[in-house]
Amino acid sequence: MARGNPANRLAFRQAFIDRHYWHGEFCTETWFHPSLAKSAPLPYPGSVKIVVAYSGGLDTSVLLLWLKQKYNAEIIAYCADVGQGEELDGLEEKALSTGASKCYIGDLKEEFASDFIYPMFQANAVYEGRYLLGTSIARPCIIKGMLDVARAEGADAIAHGATGKGNDQVRFELSLNALAPEIKMIAPWRDDSFRKQFPGRAEMIAYCEANGIKVQASNKKPYSMDRNLLHISFEAGALEDTWYDGSTEADKDMYVLSVAPEDAPDAPEYVQCLFEHGNIIGLQNDNLADYLRALGDFEIQGEKDGYTLLSPYGVMRVLNHLGGKHGIGRIDLVENRFVGMKSRGIYETPGGTILLAAHRDLETLTVDREAQHVRDSLIPKYAQLVYNGFWFAPEREAIQALVTETQKTVNGEVRLKLYKGNVINAGRRSPNSLYSEDIATMEGGQEEAYNQNDATGFIALNGLRLKQFARVNGE
């Protein structure tokens, strides 16, 4: 469909809206004009349509109304449903009452799981050896959905509520640069007038109270939360003190996705994971039928060899439930932000922790040693790219192509035991297994598979350079 023709553009936009989103009342539309390049100033006042990344939390509630007042703009609230669950309850009503003309909630749960979480876990990406990138990986998914709406609406700009000190501003805007360099981004936290009016969370809370905007944050417990299908994070407030213990009874109510390990069941629970090309496609568990009924927001895809087949979203939902039940996936860490500072956060990633353990275990059986070592050598770089916001960058896509190649043989089953915060490997098997008992056995009689005498020459050749170095440089 030709986008330059106004009739075609209108049809495209309406078809997109009807197919993907539900929203509030429509107001007068403003067509996007190509002259509004990223570096160009916004027309002001009264002629602007802005799509705002909206969560209903403190920051985005404030900036929605502030942007409307500052630019005399039509504000379209956009929330990507990436699995934050009950946080979406009442969101449309709240956005409209705060000042938005419309509120789109894009259902991206399946896309987030299949196109973002799964590829990242095929790479075993862990930032600085500890962080499973729960917030980082959601940002490119959100901006992609947001841009779809901005284009369909003919918006002049999009805006986000990421602070000028955090990573999210970079992630949002680098993704925008890669996907839509013609659309302008507004970042209120980098606006001097915004920071002057809101030097801290107390002023933002007061602003919301004065304008009748209900928010969960308070001066008593001001830490911020970010939740999606993969994790939930907690930052700021008391957690800015790196010596503060966030695992005590005093903060028990802070946690959302998991129980404390000491409060987890006293009996272990097993789960078996069925993999195809590096992705979990099915699960087996004694209580799975009960869990599926309790969760109830996804469909069973079928059965195979005793496994219940599920979509990536369904798999993550079940693994989150299992991990949370057994106190798995809590971590308290200090990380290096891309913008140059260190930051302390507490994360709950129950399902992701199980997924990573299962995937790593099956790879030990099915991936060639040197292919695995090459891929593993790129994990720190890959994780850094995701963390820093370069998901849509050519270098990340290039590494992903290599990762995808290594996953062709990652097929089979993994059995795990879950117990009080621990994920314990309890078995793995695969039709693509490179393990041979004939080769690995310590018993005799298998010389055709592995002749121990061959090791003499192997060691001699590998030791040659060491001997020569010692001869030349030794005392």
C-alpha cells in the first residue's frame, strides 16, 4: 500500500488500529509532515500530536499532563503490554482522566517472548555476569510497538519518561534512531524547565495530588518498580544505600513475583523442558494442569511425547509461577550504567533464571566445543549491546545470526529440580547429543572409539611451544 497517498495512508492507519489496538475516543488527527525531522523543533503551540510512553506510574503521569500544558498538544498515551499483568488494570481510564485524548494498549506479550526474550536467551546473555537484562530487553520491543502507533496516528513526536541519569533514555532513543530517524523524540527529564519544576519525587507526588492524579508512589516508600514478563526491578529510595539489606522482613511486601527462599516449600519440585532449536516449546510437571488452570491467559498448543506444548509466552508464564513458588531468581546487585554511573537494583527473574539454567545445560550436550566457545566469547559483547540499547544495531544482528546457527542442534529434554532458591540440574538427553559413553567410559575395550595411546602425540605437539619458550627464556 502506497503510504504517500492520503487515502491509502488513512486506510493503512485505520486497519492497523483496528487490528492491533483498543483505545479511547478519537480526537482531531494531525498528519505527520516529513519536514519534522529529528533535529527540527516542534511546532508550538497548538499543532502538535505526541505519543507518550505511558505506564500509569508517577513519572509518566506527570509528564503526560506537563507535555499537554507545555505544547498545548494532543497527547496519545501508549502502553505496551509486555506482561506486567495487573499493572494495566484501569490504565485507559487513568490516561484519559489525566489528559490523554486516546490510550492505546498494545498486546505485545507473545511478540516480546518470541522475538526478544527467546533470542536473547539463545545467546545466554547475562550482563556483567549477573543481570538477566529484564528491563533492557523490553525497551526495544516497547519502542517498536510505540512507533507503529505513532505512524498510524500521524504523530509529530513521541515522548518518554526516562530520566536523564538512566539507561532507558538511551535504549529508547537508539531504537528510534534505528527504526524511524524521521520522528522526533521528546525527553522531558532533559528539559531544564521540567527538572526545575520537579527536582525530586516529592514535587512530582505533590503535582499529582494537586491535579487529582492517583499514583502508587509515596514519600514513605518512593522506590520505583518496572515489571514485565521477564522480571520486575526495584530501584531508588532506600535502595540507593548499597549497604541497605533489601531481603529482610521489613521489605517482604516489596517483592511481587517470588517468595523468599526461606519461605519456599520444604519439598523440591521437578520440571522437564522440551527444546527445539534452542527454545523451550513444551513443559512437563506433575502439577502442570493445575498451574495452567490457575494462570489461564494462554492456550495449550498441543501435546508431544508427554509434554504440554506452549507458546513462548505460555512457557514464561509457567516458569515464572514455578520459579516464584520456589524463591528462585532474586538478585541484589550494583551494575555499571551505560551513562557512566553505578546503580543499585533488586531484581526478580524467576522464569528467566530457570530458562537460562535449562538452556545452558542442554547446550553442553549438543553444541560443538569450538562453536560453543566462539559463541561464549561473544556473550559479554552481546549482553552489553542489549544493555546499552543496541538491539536493532547491525552488530547485534550479526552476532544473533551466529547464535541462531549454533542453536540448530539444541534439541532435546532437560530435567530440573527446584528447591528453595536453587535450580538444580537433574538430567538431560537429546537426539543431537554429542556425548558418547563409548568414548567417555573409563572401562576398557573401547579402543576403536578412543585410543589412549593417541594422547601421547597430542600432548607432545601441544607441549612443543612450551618447551621451546622455556629453553629460550628459562633460567
